[in-house]
Amino acid sequence: GGEGGEGEGAELVAGSDVVAVVGGDGDCSFVGAAPAAPLDVDAEGAGGEGAAAGDCSIVGDAGAACLLVESDSDSGSSDSSSSRSRSRGRRGSVQRGLGAAAGAALVTAVQPLDIDEAERVVERVLVLPTEDAMQLQHDGSIVAVMADTGAVVDVAPSEDLSRSRLRVAGTAAAAGKAAWELEQLHKALVEKRVAAEADAFMADMSRIEELEIPVQHLSAVVGNNGCDLAAIRGRCGGIMIALRAPSESGGAMVACLGPGDSEHVESALRELTERLRKAREEEATGKDP
């Protein structure tokens, strides 16, 4: 501020990062990065005799506390010894402030970080029946899982070839999610197959056929008093074969086949139909059946 501190103000760049501003009323502030060496805050050196009457503050880098050094604002001038005494007192305060700023700088310094555990590549192995593993591979389910999770899935048959190993590689999160999705897909595949097999079984077992047998050919078809029915059942998977009396007098007997497996019912129907055909041929030729 010139001698006596009467100037409008001045700006001084100290080094590359520290800016010193001296106001007309003698206030002095340092703004910028904390200096590497302690600052000698001397009223005479900074702003002449008048500047010693003002306040001086030092603001360090981000995280460093402000240090305010008070002085007697009422005195307009002082002798050299008094000024130097205040300078030494301020210097001690400034050094303490710079020590705090240096500590903050060390704490906030960038430190090398370890690789996060979640980013470490891991491997998980699932063992599935080869038929199911091939189905998941052929219908695109495995490709969809890889696209969704970012994991890599490799399929290879085991030694006995009846089971396959699915190796899932990726980060812990990706591998875990991929393994879970594959397990759910396999569970859904098994449930779907079981349901389809159950429906097919019930459809087959629900088949029932009926064959009308004239009373005069009954013994030729099923044996006297139905003695041949047991042998026929044995050849046709043990299905049920029952005879139902005619609903009206003189009507034909009805052979009820099933319910049972479609193939077995068909086999029994074919055998009884063939027996009935032969009985009718013998009746037509006059032979004793």
C-alpha cells in the first residue's frame, strides 16, 4: 500500500500459486496454495509502516484452515523494534498454520488403490445332464445369459458323457448372477419336460376302446367264459379288458379295453378284432370255430 498504507490497494503474485493483497486500510491477505517454506509476515516488508496497523490473514489450499493474525489497528506507526517483535510473533503463528496445512495436504493426497474384490475374476462350475446342457446351448439360453451378465460360459462334457460341466468365468457379481440364471433355466427346463411327459402319459393312459362281439362269436374271441382274457392282457401290458352285457336283449356283447397306454390298448384291440374276423370266416364256411 505504499508508505503509510494510504494506497488504494496492490496485488502481488508470490511464486506461482500464492497471491498477496494489501488493502488501503492496511489489511493483508495471502490467498492460494500454502507456501513450501514459512512466510515472514513483516508489516514493514509488506506494506510499509502503515500496513503494520492492519490485520493479516493467510488462506491455504483446499482443506487448510484460515489463520488470522491480529494486530493493534489503532496505532498508526511504530518503531522498528516493536514492529520486529510483532513480526516474530506472527511468524510463529504462521508457521503453526502452515504445519496444519501441510498435514491436511498429506491426508488429502491421492493414494494408490487396491483392485476392488468385486472386480476379481472368479470361476464357478455347474454340472448338468448333457441333454439339458445341449438344450440350453442350442436354444440360445446360454448366449442370452452371457449377454445379460457379462460372464463367459463354456460347456464341456464330463468323462462319462452323460453329464456336462458348465464353467462360468467373470467378476464375482457377474459369475454369481450367471450361475443363478443357468440354474433357474435348467429348473424350468426340467419342470417343462416333466409336465410334458405327464400330459403324454395321461393322454395315453386315458385311451379307451370298445369292440362289439356278437354273442355267437363270444367264445371264439375271448374263450369259454373269458378264459383267454388273462393271456391277452399279459401280451398287452396288463391293461384292463372287461365285457359289458348288451343293453337290449339279443344285442352284442361289448369288450371294453383300457384305460391304458395307447400302444397296449391298440395291441389288444387288434388281437380281439383278428379273433372276431376268423370266427366270422369260419361261420361263413360252415366250419366249427
